[in-house]
Amino acid sequence: MFTQTTNRRGVRSRLVGLLAGPHGVDRYTELVDPMWTSEVRATVVRVRRSTPRSVTLWLAPNHPVPFVAGQYLTVTVEVDGRRHTRCYSPANAQGDQVIELTVARHDGGVVSEYLHRAARVGLTVGLSPAAGDFILPTPLPRRLLLIAGGSGITPVMSILRTLQEHWHGGEIALLYYTRTLADACYREQLAIMPDVTVLHGCTRGPGGDVEGHFDERHLTAAMADPDAVYVCGPTALAEAVRRHYPAAVAESFAPAPLVIPDTPAAGRITFSRSGIDVDNDGQPLLNQAEAAGLAPQSGCRMGICHTCTRRKVHGVVRNVTTGALSTEDDEAVRICVSAPVGDVEIDL
């Protein structure tokens, strides 16, 4: 009888891999079942749409996917025949076998709009190992203030749930900002979470515990003199918190402002592995590669996850978020935030 256990043994066999030819055994076994593969994949086992702009998915992976509360995973989804990769933070406690992801729908977002519209039980997605430094220190702070904006609640929920499971014993407060109360994911779960002070802030309507966008009064209302502050959300929220609490640990899911070059775009880009070269239009290499018909793997598209890292054979590129120049040959660059300056050859 052919079982998943049998398949995993086969996957590990070099002989089977050789007999399977150039595509490898995975390309054949996945035709029978997408989960019969040595790659990490997960099946959606439950779907919930609890707010107008979000969808929560529960994923059962075919291999363990360990993570520390607060980290993110890269998730690969096929949309209209093309694979797209994005970064999402689990909302469940670390150590759980089933992974819980809540995805906020962004207008024009290929993956978020697809999942919000079409996610269903049985959908298969790809997963990559956990990454990120938005994690609590050891020993744990006794007085912890967590601040979340929008979908930034997901890593915060993972931290809260992990602390609840292992009994933190200290004081915990949460400031959670959304457009309206109806947009607040996990509102019911937070309301019954013991030993956590939760304050909601509504930025586009009444009904919150604090009014408007973050300011110092909110910080005082939630917790005076915290030992540690962690904030996850839009860049504006992270920056506002750090102005009042410079030591705050911040994670932002919005790209930094682009640095506009002083001179017009010039030169040509050579995608050496594909045998394609194009005129440089000044956009990041990832955009220009896609415009040329290539489909390089990418993730966050803002220089965070490093999924799109490729080797720059030669030439100069400018980081569009910092303005820094990369001038060395044979240098790894993140093509989502690297714009060519003159002629550039990239191993793609």
C-alpha cells in the first residue's frame, strides 16, 4: 500500500531520485497528491472570514514548521498559474502543529485578495522556514506592552498565546489599532484572554478605548513605565511609538519610502541565465525582470524576507529604500529593492 510514510522514504532515496529523471521524484508524486513531496507544503483545513477585510486560515503542514512566537513564514500561493510568495506571521502559539494565519486584504494585493476571495478547505500552499527577530528576550520582561496596528496583530497574538500557555506571571498590556472595531481581528479572543489589559484604538471611527492615532497619552493609558515595548504595524505607527519609546522593538510590514535617483535611468540590464537583455527603465530589478517575461521567486517585495536575493554578476545598483549603492561584482542583492545604475548583469 502506498502511504505518505512510504512516499517520504522514497523521497529520501537517491536511487528513486535518479530514476525519476531531471524533474525529481517530487514532480511525479505531487501529481497523485500535492502533499506527497519533500518540500514543505500545507493544506488548508479550516477557513474563517470574521472581519470584512481579513481571512483566517488553519494550515496542516506535511513536515514540521517550527517557529518562535513573533516570527514570520513565507507562504507560496498559485494565482492564475503563477506562483506568488508573501510573508505572514503565525497567530498561534509556538509549538502548535496546525498553523494559523490571518491575512488582511489589501486593495490591489494579488495574494491577499485571492486568499480573501477564494481560500477554501483543501487548498495547498508552500511554506518556507521561519525568520524574523520580532521575538521576546530571555529572561522575559515583567512589564510588557504590546502595540499592534491592523494585521500586525498576528505576531502579537502568537506572543500572547505562547505567554498564556507557559504562564508569564508578569503584567501584559495591548494597544490594538484598527480602522473601526469591526476591523479588529481576534476581538472576541482578546476580550476573554486572562491577565491581559486590552485597549482598542479606532483610527476612522468612534468606539475605541482610546481616540485616534497613537500618541503619548495612549502609552500612559495602557501601561506606565513598561520594561519592554513591542510594536508591529504600519511604518507610521512604528515610528510614532519609537519617538516616545526609542528602545521599542518594532516590525513594520510597509515598505520604506523610495529614494528617487537624481539622474535619469540609463544602461541595459542583462539577465544572463535567461539570455535576455533590456533597456533600464529605472525600476527595481524584480519589476524589470517581470516586465521582460521572467518570473523570479519573490516574497515581501520590500527587502525584508530575502526570498528574491540573486547574484549581481557586475554593475552598480541602488537600494531604493536607503539610497545605498552596491558596486562590487559577484555580490548578492535583493532584486525587489535594487535599481540598476547604468549597465548591470544579474544571474537570472
